[in-house]
Amino acid sequence: MAERGLFITFEGIDGSGKSTQARLLAERLHDEGRDVALTREPGGSPGAEEIRRLVLEGDPDRWSAETEILLFTAARRDHLEKTIRPALAAGKVVVCDRFADSTRVYQGITRGDLRGLVDDLHAMMIGREPDLTFVIDMDPALGLARARGRNGTEERFEDFGEAMQARMRAAFLALAREFPARCVVVDGTRDIDAVAADVARIAHERLR
């Protein structure tokens, strides 16, 4: 399936504001007349949404890191087949809240030395990287407070605590250094509109 669109992802620790920024960018591009598909991971397709409930709810020790990698990869494969590839083939800008970088961090780095397994499965079953990735950077304590303030049911990873959030932040920043051609780090501690303005400017540069 030939791709004509642009694939943009947002990454960051829990409570960093990446979901808000993904939505704001999608809305802005849509208002400018672009055909946009806003999606998320885990999820973004009916099958992947079912897996989302399995991995984001319940006790923090519900799954091992290895099991999580398999579940997330299965969800991502369905998402890729049913949502991302068709949208890109139609020439849409796909804006996705999380993608493979989150698995590289959450399961591949912070819960054990499993990065090699994550990358092997990604190469075998996904084989696609974003064209542009925004890493929304946030102080771990502030991000965790924001995440817990949502009072939602998908708090399994927040329940690992601030120390884990700090490790994840460091891992996301390391990934940005590893993939400098597609990753841009944006300071998420500022006013939402200021962050959104930076995100829009960078996205427009890539779209041109």
C-alpha cells in the first residue's frame, strides 16, 4: 500500500500533555484544510482498543514486561493494518498519541533490559517508524501529579510511581538523541498554547 501522507507521533511520560498536544495539532491542521486522522496507542482500531483495556487497567504487576511487549505489538499490528496504513495511503496526515517509542521505553528500558526484543518484534511485525516524533518533556513529579489528577481507570503505569516516571523521562530523551532525524524535544512545562505553537511550527516545516 503506497503511502502519500505524513505520520506524526507524540511521546512522553504520563501527564506530559502529549495527548492534548496531539489533539490540538490535529485540529489545527484540519482547520487549515488538511485531511487528518487522529488516533492513539494502544488502540486506534477495534481490536487494539480491546487490548488497551487489558494492558492499561488493573494491578501494576498484572503482566510481565515480556507479555506486555507481545500485547502491545499485537495491538500495534492491528492498528497499523486497519487505521494507519489506509490513512497514509489516502494522503492523510496521521497524528498518533504514542507509537513504538513508548514500547521501547516502558517495556524495553524501564522494566528490564528488553530493548533488543522490542526492536526485533518491531522489525518483524511493524517495520514502520514515524516521519516526525514530538517528545513532550515534563518534570516527572509534575507529570505524575497531572496524570493522577485525571482520576481515570487507566492508571496501571502511573501506579509504578515517580521513580519510574524519572527513568522513563530519561529514556525518552535518550531515544530523541538516538533518532535525531525524526525526534524533536519540546518543553511541555510551559503554557499549553505556547507548546502548541512550537509543535505547529515544526509540523508545518516538515509538511512543506
